[in-house]
Amino acid sequence: MQGKIAVVGPYETVSVFQAAGVAAFPAADERSARETLRRVAHDYPVVFLSEEYAAPLQDLLKRFDEAAYPVVLPIPTGKERGYGEAFLKDSMERALGVDILFRK
């Protein structure tokens, strides 16, 4: 499982990652993103998830957050803004006890 990275999101988002050699899994909607994320979580230690699907799937992300793997990271796609930054900020504060990136 070491070194494997996947991305889940709309086709136009994941195709860019696929060109860079990342395993791409297109999802047409939140439901298919949920199913795909559950499936790839067993094989990929790092999964990027488009921000517009990450916000509605918070319940699933919370369960993944309780385990060491996979690490699921929301990525901005231009359609939604702010969720990925807030997620990263919260995760870093929980892990380190301080906000070392944003300091807002």
C-alpha cells in the first residue's frame, strides 16, 4: 500500500491528476463519491477528495480520521471554497495543538 495515491471527484478534476500518474476515480455525484471512497480506502493510503464532495461526506471523513489510513485530503476545485482550508486547519490544530499555517 505504500506510496499509492488516489483522487476522487468529478471527471474534469481527476483527469488532471491522472495525467500526473495518480490513480483517478471519477464520481458523478455525492453518492458515487461515497461509494468510490469506501472502495479505494482499502487500497490507497492517501486519497484526495474534491472539495465539493468532501463537505457533504463529513460523516464518512470523520470515520476515516479515526484511523491511521487512509488519509483523506479535500482539494479545491473552484466550485466550493473554504472547506479544504478549514479541514486542514482543524486537523493541524488537533495534531499539533497550534495553528502553524494560517494564524488568522
